[in-house]
Amino acid sequence: MTMPEIGEIAPAFELQTDAGETVRLADFHGKRVVLFFYPRADTSGCTIEACGFRDSYSAYEDEDVVILGISPDTVEDQAKFSQKYNFPYPLLADADHRVAELYGVWGKNRFGHLQVLRTTFVIDEQGVIEQVFKRVKPEGHSEQVLASFAS
């Protein structure tokens, strides 16, 4: 599947959180959502990226923005990752990488291995993709996304 573009409706999905709860993108209609895809829980780059969102969480709350992290890990792996680093936002388990494929972020990395390609989508209050950050560098990414909200 191709990656949805700015101005398109964000693909709908339903996944389990690290707490075992079911979450649908539609649950957040009326709020801006930062949906960040990362390759694997508790690896160095993914930890840096996820901790950046954790450390900036209050600034996102001030902007009334929901943060959702998503990777092809199991609910159990997401729970361990979340508990270890005390993330205040849900991590979504996409173990069959169905949602990653839906968003066009399941592909070959530079070594030819299939994985989630680190990508972040900002979805507006009506469910329309507002921003796409491709080939994300984990360091400073949260600040980069926050800066995009400044008008």
C-alpha cells in the first residue's frame, strides 16, 4: 500500500494498547493526533524517539494533542517497554504489521530487511493527514513535531 499523503483522510484502524485496551483512530475524532511508527520496542533508536515524546508530553497536552506510538510488537512487549520507560501515552501493538502496511510504512530498511520505516503522521481534528515526517531521526524528533504546530 502507498503512504497516505497530506490532505488525505487517515486510514482507520483498531489495535490493542500496551494496557490491553482496544483503541480506534476514530476514538480521537475532534483531537489532533501524533501517530509515530517505530521499528521495535526497547531498541536504541526507538527508545530515544519514544522518550523524546515522553519528555515533551506536557507540551503536547498544552496543545491538546494525543500521542500514539505504534510498532509491530506484541501487547506484552509494548507493555514491558512502556513500563520500563514510564510512557504517559499508549503504545499500540501491530504484531501482524497490518496498520503499518495500511500507512505505507512497512518496507525494506537499508539492509534489505522488512520492518516499519520510522515515520510520523500528524492527523488533524477531522481525521485528515496534516503532516508526514519520513525517514525520522530519533534525536530531537519530538521537538521537530512540536515546532510544526507553531503558526
